[in-house]
Amino acid sequence: QVQLVESGGGSVQAGGSLRLSCAASGYPYGSYCMLWFRQAPGKKREGIAAIDSDGSTSYADSVKGRFTISQGNAKHTVYLQMNDLKPEDTATYYCALNEAPTASLALGYAPEYNYWGQGTQVTVSS
């Protein structure tokens, strides 16, 4: 059974930074992508960053240049460094894992093909 656990959410003022962490367990295959999504109240879940097994990354335009996804030293661990946070970044952030061959394809996978974490809240005040 694949499980993903996020941590690192919280409250911060606009312009501040936060770092989210995600650790996955139980995934039996060698090739995978790990992703970050977010969902604000009343809005669709948005894929914002992905990284594949080779370390290649892909970002949504809304976070490009401010957020950085990276792999941890432990397998199936991923971070999301969020800088210059804005009130519109307020959302529940979800970690996900899927079998896409590349990060750019990973963000386009249908939700049912992802394994999901439980989410962590990020609140940015102005």
C-alpha cells in the first residue's frame, strides 16, 4: 500500500517562505514522479510542480521562479521550497506520486492515476 505523508505547512506573511516535505512509502517500482498540487477553497486542484526519477522538473506558470521542487536524499522523498509567498498561494497543498516517465507528463495525469497524501495547509496573510 502506497502512503504519502506531507509536513511543513503553516501560516506566513506575504513575501515569506515555507518548505514542505513529503515522504512516500510502499511504492514498489523504480521509475516514478513526485508532484505537488494545491487546492484553494472553491477552486479546482492545481498541479504546480513535478520531479521525475532523473531529477528533471516541471512547474506551473503560477509558481515558476518562486517555488522549487527537489528530491531528498532518501528515496521517495520530495521537498517544495516556496519563496516570495503571496496571499493567492493560500491553499491546501497535496503531495502525489505517479508512474509518468517524465515530470512534464506527470502534471497531466488524471487524478485517479495518482497516489495522494492527506494535505497540509498553507496560509499567506497580506
